[in-house]
Amino acid sequence: MELLTDELRLLLPPMRATESEQDPLAIVKYFTPWTSWTWYATEFDGEDLFFGLVVGFEAELGYFSLSELRDARGPAGLRIERDLYFTATPLSKLPTRE
């Protein structure tokens, strides 16, 4: 599965573009099928770096990289996936615990 399509690249605002927004949109959702970790991207630098909400042990805003999402492997070789049915959602509406 392609984690970042050309269409999503066009939809993701550049870094710092949503700084002044009170409730920016998460454009894409990534998740691990073997844990409850989830990444919601709100911005992309056009190369490798996302900014958004990371829900893991805690929920926090921060940076994460496309290359690390691509390289991560779970049990039996499972990979991080993109939620194909996710639609752009304000950060305030996202679950902070799975």
C-alpha cells in the first residue's frame, strides 16, 4: 500500500501553514495493525516530514517521518497502514485513545 499518494501530497498543507488555525484538519491517518498507535498528519514538508497528532502512549502534537512509517515492521512483517476510509477531520474531533 502506498502511504502517501500524489493526491494526498497535494491536499496536505506545507509546514507551518496551519499554525494560526484553532482546529486544523487532519488530512491522512496512519495506524499500526498490531498496536493502538495512530498518526494523523495535518502538514507535510513535501519531502519526508509530517506534523500532526500522534496517539500512542499519550496523545501529542509533533513531527513524524514518512520514511520511519515506511520502515517500521511489526510481528510477522506487518507494516504501518494508511486508513483508506479516513476523511479530513478537525483535530478536536479525533480520538485521543483507541
